[in-house]
Amino acid sequence: MTRRHLTFECEGARLVATLDTAPGRTALLLVSGGNEVRSGAWNGQARLAAGVAAQGYPVLRFDRRGVGDSEGINEGFRSAAPDIAAARQALLSQCPQVDRVIGMGNCDAASALMLAAGAGMDGLVLSNPWTIERESDEAPVQVVRDHYRRRLSDPAAIRRLLTGKVSLPALLRSLAHVLRKDPKADGDSLADLMKRGISGYQGTVRFLVAGKDRTGRAFLSRWDRADPRLHICPDASHSYVEPEAKEWLLRQVLEALRQ
């Protein structure tokens, strides 16, 4: 396995990517979320790419327009489809033996792949898809309920409540939110658009959820929990930084590549 940098064009902008080479005919395209550069949080995507390539699968990760080393204007994940398509073509050009590409994204990168109807990938690994309309939105009721179920089973949290170390007004506001009914979907929410985006997708799909992540729990509150494509790592945080979570994530990605 060797690691090298390359550039490719997307609608007149020069994008920068890193390729971990390997002989396999199935490759992984890593899509970065938010304003995150291609190395990932805590260098997580770079480490994941090395681990996957060591098992024989080429991996390309890139900075989309306006992020990191790439040119252009950052217009957010909802406008990322051309970047993903250009990165896929660059991967195929650099690795001519590849005839199958699996796209993977965490957070709004997963959402971007769903909104792009799979973006031409042969399979998808969708981790903690972002379903919150705005950063200022309240957490879904189900997420808040889950939070309080966890807190009520924690003796330390109960002691804080009994000794007056918890803000009572804040607690009452949260409890009022918990008692509200879940709002009815209007069919045009981000989650609805994502569902429609992959409703006709024919490739393999694997949803990964970090059990300790607010974004992941928000996704679960808006998705069918009986979906057999769901895989949950209970003790993982958003970027899977825990040693056990890193190993779990690598296993899940390799299983998706082998499908």
C-alpha cells in the first residue's frame, strides 16, 4: 500500500485528494462531513483509510469545494453531489482495475450521499446521518426522552439533582419538551428528502450509528428501528474515537466492501 496526493476538477475548481492504493477491484470513497478536511476528526479518516487499504481495498478521500486544500466556494452538504461524482471519477481513473465503488460518509456526508440518490455508488456506508434541519433546532423528543432514561439510571446524576446541583428551570423546560407529542412529519423535512433520495437505490446500504452520539440518536428517532440495515455501536461517540469503536467501525466497513 502506498499513499499519494492528487488533484481533480469539479465545475472549474481544483479539488485535492489522497489515495491509499491497493490491488482490489472494490474501492472505498470517503466523503468528509461538515467543514471537515479529508484527514477527518482526530485524523480518523486517514487511519481508517490505511486500515482498509491494508486489507487490499483502494481508498480515496478528498476535500470538497471550499474546504481544506480545495478551491471553490463551500456551499454545504446539500450541494455536494457534483464533488462526490467528480471524486468517484477520479478514483476510477487512478485505479483502472476497480469496478465497484462503496461510498461512505459520516454525519452530513452520509446525508449528502442519500440526497444524491447514492451518487452512482455500488454500495453505501452511512454513519450517523444528519437529519436536524438547523443547528438551533431542539433535539427530537425521542432523543430527549432517551437522555433522561439514561440519566435516571445514573446514581451520580440523581445525587446532583437531590443536592441542588441541577438547574431546576432548565430541568422543567426539558421535561416540558419530553411531554410534548412528536411533531407530525410534513413530508418535506430533511429526513423525508433523504428517505426519498435512496428509496429506489439498488445498491447495498449499511447504516452505522454511534450510540452515544446526539446526531446518531436523532437519526434513529426519525428512522425505522426495525430496518435490518441498521448497525449500532452502543458505546461509540460521533467520530468513533474509542479503541473498541475504531475496531468496530473498521469491521463494519470491511464487511460492506466484501458484500
